Amino acid sequence: MDFIDLKTQYRRIKPSVDTRIARVLEHGQYVMGPEVTELERELAKYIGTKHCIAVASGTDALLIALLALDIGPGDEVITVPFTFFATAEMIALVGARPVFVDIDPRSYNLDPAKLEAAVTPRTKAIMPVSLYGQCPDLDAINAIACRHELPVIEDAAQSFGATYKGRRSCGLTAIGATSFFPSKPLGAYGDGGALFTNDDHLAQLCREIRVHGQDRRYHHPRLGLTGRLDTLQAAVLLAKMEIFDQEVEARIRIGARYTELLHKTFGASPDAKVRAPHVEPFNACVYAQYTIEVERREIFETRMKALGVPTAVHYPIALHMQPVFENLGQAEGTFPASEAAARRVISLPMHPYLTEEQQQKVVQAVAEAVA
Ligand SMILES: Cc1ncc(COP(=O)(O)O)c(C=O)c1O
């Protein structure tokens, strides 16, 4: 069994992928070719924003958003300690200070009740993460941000295709940043990412920063990077968009089926031996990861491996405990919900082509592994 099955998906879309790639090889515009513009148009329409800026990775999307908002040394950006490293890494890389706010232990997302206390005169932005494929309570976060006149950057690397109160992730804040890493809900055949905004000025800055800060050829009013999405990756993503709605539906159905099977086996209480993920009623979750909580995770992991079911831990160390962030001076115990999640979470195989039989096999293995 695969943790993520990209081969089945490729067999399904092979004619379209192959044709689109061949077309790029024929026209030869490997950098900023017509497929990039076509993809940006299509993704902006899908999310419902005025602008989409395709970039080289989710990490570059975060970096470009921070640079476009002119965030740097002396500034603070509020985020969560329970996320992939890149979220806080990019804040620190531009010279700003990541200020952590603990997560809600049920959704694993930023707890809006703890947010306002972290705002200081140095705060320049709030960067919540839509972890595992569902959004935090963005209306609550946007309202606090609005009171303090702060932009919100949604780290939507894991939530492309998800909805919050019926509206699409990536288009719910001042700027949304997503990733097209191959294992993401919409994945390229290599690295990729995108930014989404309705703000014309911010979009223009992102476009300039994506190409060395140039506003016209060899004229640079600001600094930037080589942050473009490859034309070949845009071609792949256009092919994948043809089936994306069906894949999102499948993800939602498969996630719900996992939860039903786990609840049947272990009960639905938050203290159950195995805790299934909680999706907030206002969310449709795309399950970039289907992540459960167990006791004694290392033993569980070893047993699952022996039973032939791959698992992965997203993420084993809360970011305030990472060696590089020791200088922030936040000792163990500062963010108890994030630390508890980091000790207990483990992700099960998840992709849109998982069969009911495979899911039953996984849940059977979970039952044996926790015994
Ligand atoms: C929450 C989060 N932020 C940022 C990133 C970075 O994206 P990429 O790997 O495309 O650079 C990821 C990717 O794993 C992620 O999960």
C-alpha cells in the first residue's frame, strides 16, 4: 500500500499530461510560457480572486508574500508553532521575529481566542496555517487583524481545494499562499506554489519579486528572487485541474469514511484510544493528511510498518523547540497544545484513489497496532 498513490492518478490523466508536456517541448518556452498564464487565469477563477501569481514553491510563496508586505528586521509576524518548518522559517529568513500563538487542540489550527494578546506595536502580519487541509476560523482572525490594521497571510500550503463557510481557502485573507509539492491536494511533478490576492498593488509587487524585483527588463526598484513556476509544471497542473473537483469530492468522502470506521472501532470521544480528526462544522477539509492521535506513537509506528501500512508524522517537533529557534527563548511547556500534538499525531495513507477495502485494512491495522 502506498502512503500517497500518484501512479494511479497519472494513469487516469496520462493522455492530457503527455499532450500538454509535449506541447511545451514543441514551443520551448520553458520559463514563463503560455501555460503559466493559462494556469494563473484558471486558478484565480477557481479560488475567486482577482489575481493568482504562480511561483516556484510554497516556501517561495510565503517568502514573496512577506517581502511584498515589506516585512523585515524589527518586525513581528504571528503564527503557530505546530506547522511545517517553512511557515516560521520564512518569517525568520526575512529578518522578522516569529511570534507563536498556540493551536486549538481539536482542529490543530491557530486558536483565535489566544491571538489578540500576542499583538504588539511591532506586529506586521498574522500568518495562520490551514493545517492538514482545513482552515482555522478565518472570520475571527480577520476581525482581530482588521482591528489592528494588520494583513493576514493564509499559509494554505495544505488546503488548496478546501472551503471555509463555503468560500475557498487561499482567497479568504489579504493574501493566500499555497504549495503544489507533489503530495499536496493539487500537486505538480516537482516543486510549485501560488499566491492569491484581490489587491492590485500587492499582486504587482509579488510579480516583480518573483523575477528579481524587476518592474521592466533589467530595471530593479527592489530585491527579489528567481521564484517562477516552470512552464512544464504549469502544464502538469492544468491537466490535474481537469479532474480536481472529482478528486476533492473523493478526498472528502474518503476522509469521512476513515472517521466513521475509526469511530466505530474506538468510539468518538476525545479521550478514545485512537482519536480521529475533528473537522469544524464550517469547513470542508481536503485532508492533505489524514492525521490521528495515539498514545506511545513510536511503538504504534513500528507495529504499523510490520503490518505493511505506511505512516508519517506531521510534525514531531513544535517549532519553538527547534534548535534554530532556541534564541526566541520559549522553553518546553510554553505551548502545551502544540507540544501534545507533536508527541501524539500520526498520519495514515491518504489519497483520492484509496479503496474502501484498503481503508478497512488500514483501520484493522490501527486496531492491532494500538492493542
Ligand atoms: C504548512 C506548510 N507551509 C509551507 C510549506 C512549503 O511548501 P513547499 O514544500 O512547496 O515549499 C508546506 C509544504 O510542505 C507546508 O505544509
